[in-house]
Amino acid sequence: MSTNKYYEQIKHFQEKITKYATEIFKVYGNELQLRLEDYNLLTNDKNCLESSTAFGYIIEEFLVSKLEIYSENHTENDYIIKRTDGSTTTSSYDCFSMLGDIKALVNIKADKNNNNAIAAINKLYDDYVLRTPGETKAYLVFKIHYHIGISERDSKRKIFIDSIDSFFLEEIDFSKGHHQDRRSWSAEYKANSGRLQATSAFRREHKVTVKDISYKNTTAMLKNLFDNNC
């Protein structure tokens, strides 16, 4: 058994939030209908939503709202989930929970086509390193794998929840390098505007040993990554 109390705390939270989300989706039979008034917005397979970035936000908003309600109304739950202040477009995470003296930041990713992006490096650095520096944090990437299809129950086009998986940023060793995309919102390219990437293979090959997993260790790696990218 691990003697790293920080690691034990964050892994317990990971198990619990996965349980919460699994039970939320189970209520709907892992099939979600996207409606405005009484119209199913996915009825036409040429709709403008499925291929847009808005679609991910829709699924993320659904889950954050449900997690808030679920965690507050089930007295046996260990953690209360709260949404981040302000817009998630200016933040690297969607919601958070307090694990004693650890603030767990949760980045919900709706993943249809193997999206390996975590968050823009500058936003991640701001939220994790610069903001409230005396506060111990953890960062959970929480992936919802889905596809669009026809329901066998009612023949309607719906969002099907295929699986859930997650990992902590603290489990990845970025000390020997990293991957990112070249996304930048300014005319002048800024490397730290790119999104940090972590494929399954990269995570397997760049693991932090359990005894070394900590907020301090990941803070040092992100600071080094950010400074070298400038």
C-alpha cells in the first residue's frame, strides 16, 4: 500500500467522482437526447452542432450541473463538486472539490475522436502554479468518451456515453519533454498558448513514481515547461 498520503487522497477522489458520473449517466441508460423546446437537435445528421466545439461544452455543462446536484443531494457522498468561478473558456478546469486541504481541479473532456489535449499551457500555469500559490492542488483530466447514433429504444439520434476514464496531471513526468499543439489566439505565435498534450502512450512511458507524486513536483515541472516555452 502507498505511503504517499497525497496520492491516496487524490486517487480516492478519482474513484468517487467516477462513481458519481457513472451513476448519473446510468439514470439515462447512457443515452442523452439534445433538445431545444420539443425538438431533438440531432435529428438531422447534417446538423451544425456535432462538428462544432460547442458540442463538447454542451456535454461538459450537462455533467458539471449534474455533479453539483448529485454531490449535494446524496448525503453518503464524500465530496461536494462545485463549478469554477467565471467562464470555463478562460480557465483550465470546469469544476473542483476540496479533499481536506487539497483543491482538486477537474477538467472534463468530451472525447469523440481521441482528443489528447489537456489545456492551454498558459491557462494551466495560471490556475495551477500562480493562483493561490499557498494552496495544495491536484489536477484531474476526466474524459467522457461518446458517439452519436440511433437509439434502439425509440429510433432517435442521441449521444451515447461509451466509457469514462481519467488521469491526474501529477502522475505524468514532463521533466524530459512534453507535447503540445500550436493553437494560438494572437497574430504573433505564442508557444504557451498551445495546449499541453498527453497520449495514452506518453502517459505510460512518462510515469512519476508514486512516492514522488505531489503538488510541489508538478508545480516545478510546469514552471520549467512554461519558462522554457517563452
